Amino acid sequence: MSQYQAVAEQYGIILRLSDLAELTSKHDVVGRALYVLGLHAAETYDILIFNVLAAASNVYYPNSKTSSATLVASDKVGYVDLTALHANLMDQGGRPFDDGDYVFVVAPQVNASMLQDPDFKASNQFGKPERIWRGEVQELSGWRIVKTNAPGFAYVAQTTSGYADKVFYSFAIARNAYQISDLQNLRVYAAAPGGQTDVLQQNRKIGYKFAFKAIITNQNWITAVISAGQNTKNHA
Amino acid sequence: MADTISKAVVTAVAPEVDKSNWEWVEVPELDSFGTPHSGVSVNFEQFRPGRHFLAPELAFTVKDLLLKKLRADQRVFQKNTDQVALRLMQKNGPQKKG
């Protein structure tokens, strides 16, 4: 077993609700605050992982492009790309997940372009049309397709002169390609008003904290795929 | 008789690739931890430690990957929070979604 050393980072937010806010609001501010904080924490977690994976040493561009700067609208991920990526991961000894597939994490616009892939439609229209009805690629060419609208997966605009298209990051991942620390569970804390510093019971404090580190532990088992999405338009 | 063309003829008519704007890119022998650099790859083409003479676009991507790898290695031992993540959360996080 390999051991890795890293320094953990700590994240969190605390917010204060006044008694007046609770008394005068028409909706449940405490419940709403707990919901938003939980979402904030989960999305922060997602972005931190995204940023680590986006620095993967292996990249793949559709249609043999060699840079995100010159991708155009037709450079979408399709069946041909998935077969090539799958073969490469197998060559590298990447282990599949429990269901026997590797995982391909994509933004919604990349998922949309895959739904329009003729190979996907042809292979599902008779046997598993519910995938088309639901708009879920689910499984293709040995990949479990996971779509996410986590903030990190938002498009990146090209900045090259003459190019202003939207490009997207996806990740082709084998099991154990990266690791996440398990030092401190994500947890939301709530403290009721009161105590020596709040004798008039005017402050309710709610927050979350977690310690975190993610590292890629095997670069051969992850590939960042940079491509166009369904809403990528060629510049005029 | 099938049309055939010899290798010599192909060589003769194939246009010369202009390499005047190509550049050398060096992948270092060791990474930030002092262990052998694992190299980078673009479309499954491996660039291991050593010097590589590359077309400008590919050279840009390889240099970018090397820079990302360097920064990612440095992040492992940095305790400061990920500012890029925090900026993204401010821009696209749940406060914006309502």
C-alpha cells in the first residue's frame, strides 16, 4: 500500500441570524439557511475535487485537436472518443468501478451532445428507449456517464484571437485514480441564541466546516477530456 | 492492374512541413517531490522526460500541462485555501441560484 503526505486545507462559513430576522421573515429562515449552507458546502467540495482533476497530466481532445484554443463546435465527444479512451485506460491497467465500468463525468452540455450521437441513439432506440426519454446516456462503450451541473463544470470561454467558443472539461476516471482525505466529515453546526455574550438572545449562529485534501495518486488512470458542448457555437 | 505508388514517389511529392516555428519543450527528469517525472500526454501521445521538438499548438499544450502539474504538486503541501474554488463559488454557488 502506498502512503501519501499532504497538508489539509480547512473550509467553512458561519452566518448569524438576528432575532428580528427570524421574527419578521415570512418563511423559515433557519431551515432555508441550513439548506443553502449544506448546498454551499457540497458544491465547494465538488469544485475542490474538480480543480485537482483539471490538473491531470493526460489530456484528450476530440478530432485530434491538440489545444483547447482551436476547438470548434464540431469537436464533440462521441462514441469514437469513448472507445479510444476506454482502450487507453485498460492499456494503463486502470481498474473499473464495482459495476464493471469506468466513470465519465460530464457537464450537461457535453451530455446533450452525447445524447445526439448517432451511435448512442442507434444502440438504444429499440432496446432501452427510456434512456432517450430521460435524457440520460447512462452507459456507453464501457463508461458510466455521470452528468453534473456542479459549478466547476461551467464552460470556459476561449481567449485565443478569433476564437470565442465555449469549451468544457470532462473526466475519464478509473478506480483509485485520485484520493480524498477523510479527516473531518462535512457537518453543519447550529447554535441556539443565548449565553453570556448574548443575554438578550439576539443571535443564532449556523455554519459548516470541513478539512480537505484531494490528490491524484495515479496519473495513468485519469484523463481530462476537453471538448465542445451542445451549445458551443463557432465564432462568426 | 491496380494503381500503385511507390514510397519514393510519395516522399518526392509530399509537401515539406514547415518547422521554422516549432519549438523545443523540455520535460524535466524529476518532479517537485524529487521522484521521476511521469511526463504528460496529449491524445495518448506520451511526452516523457527529455527534450521534444513540437509544433506551436502542441508545444503550448505540453507546456501548459507541465505548469499545471507543477502547481498541482505544490498544492499538495500548501495549507492555504483554494482561491480559484472560492471565486467560482462566489460566481456560481448556491447564493446565485437562490
